[in-house]
Amino acid sequence: MKTLGGTPQARRAERPLILLTNDDGYFRPEIRILFRRLRMLGRTVIVAPDRERSAASLAVTLRRTLRLHKMNSDIWAVDGTPADCVYFALQKILPRRPDLLISGLNPGPNLGQQDAHYSGTVAAALQGTFLGVPSMAVSLIPGPQGSFPLSFAADIVADLAAASLGGGLPSAIALNVNIPAPPVRGVKVTKLGWKFYDPEIIEKRDPRNDVYYWIGTGNPRHEGDGETDVRAADAGYISLTPLHPDMTDQTARRSARMRALARAIKGR
């Protein structure tokens, strides 16, 4: 197993090392523009899936072999999930633990509790947090014409990256960033809201008359108060949501109902 680390003093003397990944593929223009922009801040390495892996969440490939492809000195493609890519980067590719992991730019928002759990973009950042790397996921909200503000978003991410490399990102959290198309009204630090999909199962038949299905997204609806990410995005703000990998509900853990459940199996 590859040893990662080095003393804090030695790492400070080196140029920052930034790991870039996504769930859409190493070849996407969104990750490539971010790659070019972040290279001004430090050595930037892409380790990303070789194809789209949207909604892969934190899945790790355990039941088949994986292939790693070196596209050039600082761009690698993995035929696995975003979480696989983070493992490969830390164990096989990077010379040391990265100073920052950024997952994105995702062409589409990742807002609300369901998106945060389904998203491969967010999952890659959580994977980095599990492994002790300061991490953020960045997603884009399209403008009225359906286009994404790539250059604008890359500049915002560069500002966040510079601040994070300077110690500005809280430890043990993954930062979920959603950037609307300009002009933006400002920035809000938010909590997760709700984005209900009510997905539909679409049934079709192939040329051999066999039935197949698609899971559709339906018409998502946003719910939440003014402090949520969904409301901030709806109002034209950049949303910064700190996500903690510890999903324990501390209030429920201390509740009478949980104590009653524990008593129900006591002595078994």
C-alpha cells in the first residue's frame, strides 16, 4: 500500500497538490476548464471515471476488475465510480496526500437531501472527507437558456480553493457548493432542504418487443425554509452547505422511543 503524508512542515514547503474528480467523465469540458484554472494554484491532477457515472453515490466496485488509463501526465481515467477514483488517486497515482479534493464541475444542481445522497459528485467529496482530505463538491445551476456558467464558476471555485488551501475549509466536512448562472445575488451558507422527485417508471419496448424501463426524474419540487440550499438557489444565491459524514441523529439517539426500542430486545 502506498504511504501518503509527509510532515506538515515538508508539505507546506511544496506546491499545493489538488485532486480533481467528477461523476461525468474525465473528458467533460466542465472538469477540463476547472483543471486549467486550478493549475495556477498548484499541481492539479484529474482522476475521474472513463464514462458518465451520475447518481453512483458512494458505490465502490468490489465484484469485477478495474482498469486505470493514463491519458497524460496529470489526467487519469478509471472504469469505476467516483468513490473508486478517489481510492485510486490516493493509493496508486498521487505522490502524496492531496491538499484539496474538488469534485465537479457538475452540469446540473445537487440540492437538497436526496441529491446529496444520490449524487456521485457529492459522494466523491464525502469519500475524500472519509480519507482525511479537505474536500468540496461543486455543481452548476443552468441559466434561462439552459447553459452553464463554466468560466464564471471556475473563477468562484478558484477563490474557494485558494481560501481552503489557506486553511479556510473546516475539518471533517465536505462542502457542497451550488452556483447559479450570473448575475448572482450573493453567497449564503445553507443547510440541506428538500428536492422531491416523485420519479416515474417509464416502460418501453425494444425492436424485439421485449419490455425495458427508464427511471425518470418527474418534476422535482423544492421545499424548505429560507436557510436551505434549495431556497438560496431559487433566489439566485451561491449556496455553500457543509456536509458531515456522521449521519447520526443525536436527538433521536437520546429519545424515549429509542430507549423503548432498546428495552424491547434487552436480554436477547
